[in-house]
Amino acid sequence: MNQEKIKYNIVRLRTTGNAALVIGSGVLYYEDLLGCHIYLLTTAHCLFADGDAFKTPYESISIDYFNHLSGQYDSFIVQNLKQNCIMITRKEEDLAVIRLPLNEFKSVTEKAAEIQLVHTNANIQRLTAYGFPRANAHETVLPTPATWMSWRLASDQF
């Protein structure tokens, strides 16, 4: 995958309000078959104020995404997060999918990299995770080789 194009798919998640704390990263997924929506895949614990205790969900979050027209990050606020999201809230299966209006992310879909979905792990040689890590103060997208996951890949748990 072209690392220059990946910045169009990766988003930074923040709380809404005055503090606007960075709470995580996510990946935007879109293809024409999805119609008028684009989907954000992230970890469910990012959407809870208490993390993986999964007791105190945020009501809304802000999504920072790269706009190729301006060359800067724009923000979109997701209100009523609970209505627009499905989640698996178990530490072992920590996943959230948020449905977003496609018209808000047109600048993303024009430039975004195509993401190949994995149906089986038999042909996975390498896995790289992208996000806004704490190590660089959540400022830029950085790749992280996910070698720590290799045991899960080898044991067919991913």
C-alpha cells in the first residue's frame, strides 16, 4: 500500500469540548458498494472515558481527517455516537464500527488508498498498523510493525 496515500484513510479521534483530548486512531473504509456511507473502524475502548472497562461511553467524538484540498486536517463531530456505532466491548474482541455520512468525507474518498480486506490469515506475511501514537504527541501518522501480533497470526486467532 502506498504510504503517502495512507494518511487519507487514518483518522485521529478526540473528545469533544474544551479539552479535546486525543483518545485514539481509526481507519476509514469505503467502496462504491457501500452507497452513501463511509465506515470508521477503531477499537471500542477508544470510545469510552474509562477505556477497556467499557462503562462510560462518550456521547460524541471528533474525527480529524486529512483533506487533500487544503493539505490540512479537518474535523467532523459524531453526535449520538451510540446510534451510529456498533461495538464489541470485550478486551479480547475490542472493535467498533462507526457509520458516517459519505458527503462529509468526499475529500478522503477521492484520494484514499484501497484497503484489502483479509478473509483468512494464511497469506499474511507482514502487518503494519498506522495511527497517531502518543510518542509523537498524536501529531502525525506513523507506521508501527505489528510483530507483537505474530503469535496471534500464527495460532489463527486473528
